[in-house]
Amino acid sequence: MCGIALIVSGVRIDLLHLLPDFKSSLPEVEQVDQPVFSFDDIKAALLRRGPDNFGSKKVLLLLKSSDSSKKEEIISLFNADGTTNRENSCLHSSRIKNDCIPSTSGVTSVQSNDCILGKSVAELLFFGATLQLRGTNQVYQPLVDGYGNLLVYNGEIFGGIHVGSNNNDTAILMDALGRCFSCNCQGDKKACYCTKGGQNSVPELLSKIKGPWALIYWQDSSKTMWFGRDAFGRRSLLVHWPTADDSRFLLSSVSPPLSYKKNLGVNQCSDSLPAQRVLLALKESVKRRITLERMFQTTANEVRPEKFVPVAVLFSGGLDSMILAALLDECLDRTYEIDLLNVSFDGESAPDRISARAGVKELQRIAPSRRWNLVEIDADLSDLTSETLHVMSLINPAKTYMDLNIGIALWLAAGGHGWVDRGVSNNHNEGHGRSMYKSEAKILLVGSGADEQCAGYGRHKTKYRLGGWLGLHEEMKLDMHRIWKRNLGRDDRCISDNGKEARFPFLDEDVIRTLLDIPLCEVADLDQPIGRGDKKILREVAWLLGLKEAASLPKRAIQFGSRIARESNRKNFGSNRAANQASAGSLVIHMETKFT
């Protein structure tokens, strides 16, 4: 974590050769409207995320020809600082094709040892911004190994590849990638002998990783550029495919501000066993994401130990966030406080504020020795003009009012600037009163994925009523297939912009597998009323944790629970009724919209 980027220029990428179905549909990645940004724009956008360090490296690809063989090959030269979703996509440039490479006035060198270095084929500019949470030694990106391979990586490895408690994910992954075979068959076992030695291909290695990740990897021996994200898109990676207006190929964790030209705008199981299995999987998921030995040690040294709050929870007091808070209490040393971040656009009257205060009381009951900080973040949409424009750039390529409302709420929550009411948060009889507070936690637990996997949306009930279990199954399957596009990339950008890292325990690979192994009728019972049958299995998990009140709470999305949707409707449409008539949630925001 914190962000990565790549600019490829000087070469025309043959998309029809790379992606045979390109004419019919674009690959499944978040595509940004035609960028016009520069090195400094990307650097500024990545630095906003609060990294420990930032670096860049330039790779020049040059033609190498031999008088004796008359063959042309590509070699790479590294400069110093350069001051999708197919699960993995690659750009091949190991051989020259006249129909793919334009003529350029590149650099030329002298003849040496029967070889001539000729025209510059392409320029690859890599960016790496690192907020280090694992390993005892500082790591600077981009990483380059002794074979000329280059890696920029944004993610965490929780399994699949062994990472020691004192090791850094990126360094370990770089070493593992360096051992992957590099012939152009890329693992086509029928066409090549390369897999007989037991080596992995790059996709095979990446498919083993458990945890959120996005990466860009230059494999020098095969002259292949690999880029991709985990299957659920838990780390943002935006793409700009070359166009007539901008021939560059661009990848970035975030789209810089003002970087767009277009408008933004059924077997039965016992009652207890399935819930127990989910509880155990969730607990292990939380534990993997908050083990302090995995965090970079200097983080704790920057704050006095007794005041160090390493982890916060995006907290509405609803079912999902209550489960995460209770599990965090079980996994985190009791000497640490826990910040519960709650956003309201209607003061103490917002539904999420009411449920959050009630939730803290229930958490204090089951964990009386823990110090809970309910951080109440109050906002007024009319005072957020510049902030709204900034969040619009973060949610890009998402463009709807719903995306913007969710993005603003997440961005404010991750900022952690609010108030702590000791009369609410404190059960240690140390006085009362409301005081300003800023959460310094670098890790933010988020409940994304719970509704998609456990039938938590209202439309799930509709699909079940119309299509039965099969209809419900298909809808939930669709939700998981598009969660990267609808939610996770957007959420990652809004949270990371504050120098925080979002971690999604419900989207842990083992949690997903556990839920898939349980019959759907045990996961949800949509014949029951709302608050009972939806997310049935998570309600049973809450009971096992002692959260009896939270176990009966209905689903409420952040834009409604915080009341930002209501305020946005009044501001932009005049009333909730007018907004509903205009289907405001899915309405695209246009540049002429005034945020004043």
C-alpha cells in the first residue's frame, strides 16, 4: 500500500492483437475518460495518499540489430529516478512487428560487437508510493532485481506465498516473480517444455495470493508487461487504453484531479454449525489483517504506545460493523483503544448516529475492559464544495450521484476528523464532555462484501420472490462478479486518499469459500421478515458474539444511514420526491452541475 502507476509512450499498442474481442467489448477494467495528465499530476495524486516514500523509474526499450543475423530484438535500459479485469493482462513486446510499432526519431548509438542499438521503441515510466505496514526494513518502490525485472505493488499477502513476520510483502513477491519461467508460451503446457521444471507462470503465482493486491510487473527476459488485480478488485487499478487523442497506455491506482475531458458526471445442516464455521473464518480473517507484527515497526514508535490506535472500523452500529468491531476486540491486544468512525450529515438525528451510539453501549457490555472511541464525524454538504470536486476525481470513472454520496461519506470517515463524547464512548467513569479527536489509525476495517454474499439487499428478496433459490443465486453471483466495478475500486481510492488502508474481512478468500460451501438456505431465509431472514447466517454469528440487539438490525446503506443522500437530493433536485422521480441514485453527474 499506497499506490502505483505506469505510463507507456512511444509505441502503438495493437489492441486487436492483444485482445481479439476488443471490437465487441472493452476488457473488464475501470476505464478512465481520456487522461491529459503528466508525471507531476500522477505524483501529486499518489502523494495525497500519505506514503512513507515515493519513487519512479524509467525503462527505455531500444532496437538491437546484428549485422550477422540481420535479426532485430528489443533490449531494455534503466534510467535512475524517472523524475483489469481480466485477472492478469499482458502486453508483449519481445518481437518487432511493423504494423504495431510506428516510426519514431528515437536515440541511436554506435555499433559495438557486431550489434547496433537503434531507435527507441518505447518508454515505460513506473511510479511507486509506499505506506509500509509490514517488514522491519524500509522498502522503496519501484523494485528492480538483478535480472532487470521491475515491480510496483500495492497490496497485502495474507497467504498463498509465505511472508515472515519481519519480511515485506513486496520484496518477497519480487523474489517469487523472479523465479517464474519467462518463455512466451506463458504456461501453455502443450506447446512448451518450460513447465516441466516445476516453475510457475506469472498468472499461476499471482493466483495463489490470498489478500488484496494490484501490481505492474515488467519481466525483462520475455519483454512482457504484466498488470492485474486480485479477483475482487480490492485494490484500485485504473486503465486508459490508447486513443486518437492520447496514444499513451496508462495504469494508475487513482485518477488525478481534472484528468478528464468528458463529463463526469439444498441439504439441511444443523442450526449452529454453519454460523460457527463462518465465525471462525471471519475471526481468522480479522486476525490476519490486524496482527501488529505485520505492521512496519516505526508506525507504533511515532505515537506514544499508550495512545497508539492501530486499527479503526468504519462504523454505523449496524450488523456488519458490529461483527467486525466485536471480532477486532477479540483479536487485538486489550492495551490498545479502538476507533469507531461514524459519519452523519444530520447530527445526532441520523439513523447511523443513533445506531452507532447504541452499538457502542452493546460493545461495552460484551467487552467492558476495552476503550472504545466513537469518533462522531459531523458534516454539512453545503460546506463541502471543494471537497466534493475532489471526491469526484477520486470516484472517477464512477459518475453517479450515488457513487458521489458514498465516496464523500467514505472519504470523510477515513479522514477521521471528528468528536469523541466521553459520555458515550467512556465506560471507565473518567468524566464526560465532547472533545475534538482525529483518528491516527492507518488500517480501516470495512464491511464490504457482506451484503453481496449473504443476501442483504432488498432486490435479493425480489429476485427470490420471482425466481426462487435459483434466481437469488444468480443475482448474488452477479453481485460478486461486479463488486470490483461497482464498489471496491471506488472505495479504495476514497479511503487511501487519506493515507489509510482499507481492509475487507468479509472478502477474505477463506471467508468466501466458507460461505460458498454452506447451502444458500442456511445463508439466508428470505421468507422471513427484513431483519431476520436477510443475512441470516451473519445474524447467527452476531448472536454467538453476544450482539443480540445488533442481530436484529435491518440493512441500511451508508448514503441513507448518514443522511447524505437526503441532503444531496434536496440540494441538487429540490426535494427527495423530485430526486426519486428523476432516479437520482443512478443519474450521471455532468460538468455543468454546480456544487455551491
